[in-house]
Amino acid sequence: GYAYPYAGLEELRTCCDFNNLLFVFDMYSDQLGGEDARELGEVLLKALGGDFTVDSVFTSMAKE
């Protein structure tokens, strides 16, 4: 709440969900090599942009 002082409840929830998604991505990408981490990042960016072509944890999380 301190990081987003002007956010309403719905906006704060969205910010918290996004931060949780970033933490999960960081945890997974730490275990991968450079190329695999880049590909996972592309999957995440596509999912956040609405392109849900890849069936992955990040696609499911971004949909919600």
C-alpha cells in the first residue's frame, strides 16, 4: 500500500498480483540458462499483452 498510495482497492490488488507474478518469474528464471530465461520472458510478455498461445504457468497467471 505504501508503494501505491493513490491506488484504489482494485488497482492495489492488480499491483499486488503483478508483483507476485514478477516474483514467480524471477524464481523460475534463476534456475534456467540465459536462452531459456529469455524465452520464458517472451512468454510472459506475450501473455501480459493478451497473446495466450503458450500453455504455461505464466499464461494462466496473466489471464487471471
